[in-house]
Amino acid sequence: MRIRTKLMIAVAVNILVFVSVIFFVIRPYFIEKSMEQDRQTVESQIASVTETLANRKSTLERTLVDWAVWNDTYAFIQNQNDSYIASNISEESLENLSVQAIVYLNREGEVHYSTFRQEDAPLSKADRQTIISDITNRLSPGLEKQDGVYDSDYGPILYASHPILRSDTSGPVQGTLVMLEFVDADFLADLSAQTKIPLTMQPVQHSETKMTLKNDGTEVVVPLDTVFQTADFEVGFIVEPTHYQNTISMLRLGMLSLLALALGLFLSLLWTIHHVVIRRVMEIVDELKHITVERDSRLRLRRDQHSRDEIEQMATSMNEVLSALEDTRAEVLDRAFRDALTLLPNRLALEDYFSTVRGSHERIGVIGLDLDDFRRINDQFGHRTGDAVLIYIASRLNFYKEAGFAARLGADEFIFLHPDWTLEELKPIARRLTKDLKNWSDVNGVKGMTVTIGLDVFACRESHHTYEVMMGRLDVVIHEAKLSGKNRILSFQDIEDGSHYLQTLEMERDLRYALEHDEFELYYQPIVSPRPFAVRGVEALIRWNHPGKGQISPGLFIPIAEQLGLISDIGRWVLRQSMLEMKEHAARHHLFLSINVSKRQIADGSFLQELEDVLHETGFDPLLLHVEITESEVGGNLYELQQFIRSLKAIGVKISLDDFGVGTSSLSFLQSLQLDIIKIDQNFVKGIPENTFDRALLEGLYQTFHTLGLDIVTEGVERPEQLAFVLEHSGSLIQGYHYSKPVPLAQLEHYLKKTATMYDW
């Protein structure tokens, strides 16, 4: 069978299969997906409504707790605070709390005091007493916290109660505080605005959430007892099937268009394949067979001079293969180190030149040249003119360089290096370049073309003066020149006092001075075991009290210390100082000390020997020492990290993985590293317990780490509800402001004594 017949059959079959797949597979798939999306939309709306109600309940409960667990309220219910009502209860306070009524019940469940907002004036005194009586009758004795929505004669009412305690939650309970919120039209309108769907409320008729498909959408009923302890009502709403309707309309139009397109495509392909492809391909095949048989590199494919299509290009490429092979290697090497347009060396060649001359010269004179608004020249005068400008600049640099070196770094960036030249020798060259370019632009009618030139005399003998530093200094001076108006000649020495580079040098000097003159201080944050309460350890955190600038955040100076290579020196200071300060406290209170180690400390190989020396000098028990590595270390050299951890474990030190969740480490890596403790980053805790995703994710992490046999420290716990969630789902240790922020050593001693006395039973 000839290739033409095969292609015709193949095209027809493929088009038929394509149309069939769309009609019998893709079409049902999109319909099912649209229905699934509508179902997901319904479930999402149910979750949104439930979460909105839960948030409303949570808001009321938090307000309730703030007032119920308060020493002033505790004294008031005992008739020991006569000014309580005048100081705290007013129409404005009820409005700020977003409640309609507050009821104080004494220990016998009798009303001690109650008040309603004045805006509820239609309720008579008898009506209010009836509401209070209904609420108190619904409160079950023995339950601390109660809430619900009940059907009163005046409409649905949301209530919540909490026992009245002292601020430290100590007893005995002196009564119950109840807050009421009327579920009126404004209440429903607010919920509807939050969920972005109209809601209705009716007496409860169903024991669980019910979804009913109807012509206009899905009718959903959600009993309120799924959110509240007791409820006499349910919420209803309707979700329209928008995805299904849109998909059906799109598919009807698409299928008709597709059938017409398929027929036209088939006829068009038949003609094109025969006249454009098959005939010429067969000719090339015959000629290639002849070349293969003859094995003569001088033979060439016959060219059709009237055709310029891809097949002819293929023939041309085949003709050029033999002649191009012998030139390929030289061309590749030349392109790797030379700019194709200007024929100047490129950035790779520049770096190679710098490494060659740096060791044999005291200094290097540097000129950096950057055309101003070069893109405007290309846009206004065309790329040919732009290329001409670049070629001219390259020719002038070659003219002036003498025994120096000139290169093109980028689209409009050039550099000129000359060993041993001073600033006085560089400036005339810079002025001549500026004048030459102006003259060329005037002659060629390229108006408004200017250039910014940066000068620098780079000291080669400084150990930290690398190629990167030289290029960085050049970038700084050109940037400063452009900021000050472009079309300028500026040296690094002119702007050194106000440059970012100098600021970095100043920070380096300040950091070194701080290390030598004890400007750093250690703060310690307790790590607590809540049940039973015990301070299990502390984490050492560095602080810098600059004599002139005050407190400088670690988030500012630590990255600079890492960039400058000072982080190892700071790490050594933290290691030694923390062991000296915490040795007695760790032994007396049975505490572990947790310190952080940086990636550079691990990489330079000095940490292990320093650790052994400090342990020997201070007598600190290595079994009470935890070394924290950040999660970003896991993605590095795994073998090197494993060796580092094994060496620490041989000493008796435990290993913690800090800030888990902000990096990219996998669980398999964690297991292979033989870690002891995982510290879960505070970002996982921020949304607890309100955020459903955060709850599910944190719950799963706890289960996984417990299964792997890893101890856990949860960071960033600040609120009681966060603590309650962590305690419910794990045996994790806690580190966060709920117990204590990082404090100096003196405050830590006070905290340890206070907690030891408070919880000593």
C-alpha cells in the first residue's frame, strides 16, 4: 500500500477517533465533572454556612469568657463590687459586645442581675422576665459551658453561658454568666452576606443535614444542633446548578462546530499532504538512498529554487551537515567566550581574565559603561542602529584598552579593566568615551543618546575582594549614577560614604565589634509540658543591643552575618554563653537547653570540635543539650548531614528539626536523618481552631510524627483554644506566648521559681 493511501486512511481514522472520543468520552466526562462541581459547590456552601455559624458562636463565646473569667465579675456576683454595673454595663457596652442581653445568675441559679439593650424597647419587663426564665430553665446543672438557639415567643434567640470564675480560672464557681443575641432579620442578613447566599430559618424538622434536588437547584437544610448544643431551628438555602447548565450549552454548540470542522479538515489535509509533503519527501528519500549507496560527502540533495518551505530547509540543512562538522568545535569554543555582535570577550572571559591578573597586581582600574535608555534607541531608530552603537563602543574600548581588557557583559553593558591604573588615569578615558559617543550620535542623527560610566580602583590584595565583590561595587556605582540623573561619570570612591555597600561594611564592623565587646545578650523561651505542667526546657535566642541604634532584630543582622561569613563566630558565642548561663538551671530544674546551628557551621566542619571543647570547659551535661537544625538543611547534602547527626548522637546530644513546614523536606528524609524532635512551625497554629484546613493538616502531622516515634514541640501557641486543640490531638510540648515570651536570664529564673511553686503538688 502506497504512503499516500496509508496517510489518507490514517487521517480519516484519526479524525473519526478524535470526534468519537470527544462525543463518547470527553462529553460525558465534562457533564459528570460539571455535576460533581455542582455537588462540591453544595458541600462548600454547607461548610461555609456551618463555619460562619460556628464563628458567630465562637465570637459570642470568646466575649462571654472575657467577662465570666474576670475578677471584677467574680467580686460583683459576690456583692463585693458595687461600681461594677456603673463601670461596665451600659447601652454602648452591649452594642459593642453585639449582644441584646446579659444575665448574671448566682450559685443557686437565681437571677442576680440582668439588662437588655434599649433598642429592644418593644419587650416589656414581663417579656424579658419570660425570656430569662426560659433560658435559665434550659441550662442544665453541672455543665460548665452551654449554648443553643431556642424558639421563644419573640422569635429565635441565641444564648451562651459560662461559669463565673477568677481571672486565673480558680474556683469555686460563684455563678453563671449568660449572654443573649436575638436571631432577627439583621442577624440572618449578616449571615447571608458572609456566606454569599440567601439564608432562611425555620423550626427544626430534620435530625441531620438534608439535600434535595429540585428543578431550580439543590435545596439544603442544616439543623443548627450541628453547631450548637441544643437548637429548635434549622437553616435552609438553595444552590443553583450553574456548572451543569453552562456545560450543556457549551457542549451543544461545540459538537456542531466540531463535526463541521472535522469534515473540512479531512478534505484540506488530503490535498495538502499530497501536493506539499508526499511528492517532495519521496524525491528526497530517493536521493538519500543514492547518497547512502555512494558514501560520497561531496554529493548534495537537489534543491528546488522556487520553494522555501520546511522540506527545502531540511534538504538545505542536510547539505550543510558535512561541511559544518569540521568547524563545529572551534565555533562552539569561540561562542562560549566571545560576544557574537561586537566580537568582544563576554562575561565568562572576563571572569577568567580577572582570576589571572588578580594574583600578580596590586590593583585593577575598572570602567563600567551602561547606555542610558538603550531600549528607546532600538525602538526609535531600529535595531540596526542599536547594533551599530554597540559595535562602535566596542571599537573605542579596543582602541583605548592598550594592555588592558574590554568585554561586553549584557545588552548595553560594557566593562574596561586595566591592571595598576589609578583613578586619575581612568577619568580621561571615561571622558573620551563619553565625547566619542556624543560625536558619533551627532554624526549619525541619533539624538539624545547618553551613557553612564562608573569608575573604581579595585584592591586585589584584600582577601575578600573577589570577582563578585568587584562586579557588585561596579553595579552599586552605576546604580547610584543613574539615580542621580544618568549621563554621568561617577567613581565608587565618590559614593562610598552613602552606598549600600558601605552600609554592609559598617554592619560587618559593628557585628565584629559586638562579638568582641559583649553587646549580644541571650533570651530564653520556655518549652512546656502542659499535662502535668512542667517546664521541660528552654531555647536560647540571641538579641543585639546596639549602643547607638538600640535593639536590632535578629531578622536584620543574622542574614547579613550569614552573607559576610560571621554566623559561625556568632554561633560559637551562643554555644558557649548559653551553656555557662544555663548549666546550674538545667541541672536544678531538669531542663534541656536548645540551641540553633546554621548551615554554614555544619558546612565548615568546625562545630563538632567547638561543641566538645565547650562541653569539656563548662561541664554541661550533653544529655541535656538539643541542637536545632532548620528544615532548609534537609534539602542539602544528605550524606554530610547524616554524618553530622551521627557525630552529635555519639556525644549524647539530641537533634531537633526547627520550623517544620516552611521548607521542602520530605518525611522519608526525616526518618533517614534519625531525628529526635520535630518543632512544628507557628504558621500551622495561627489558624487553629478556626481554619478547617489548618486543623486537618496539623492533626495529620501529629499522627504521622507519633507513628514515626518522634517527639513534638508545637511553636507559636498563643491562645487558650490553640492550646486546647494541641492537647486534644497530641502529647506535644508547647513553646509560645501562651506560657511565656523569650525573656532575659533574670526573668527566666523568676519564671522557673514561680512555676515550680505554683505547680508543686
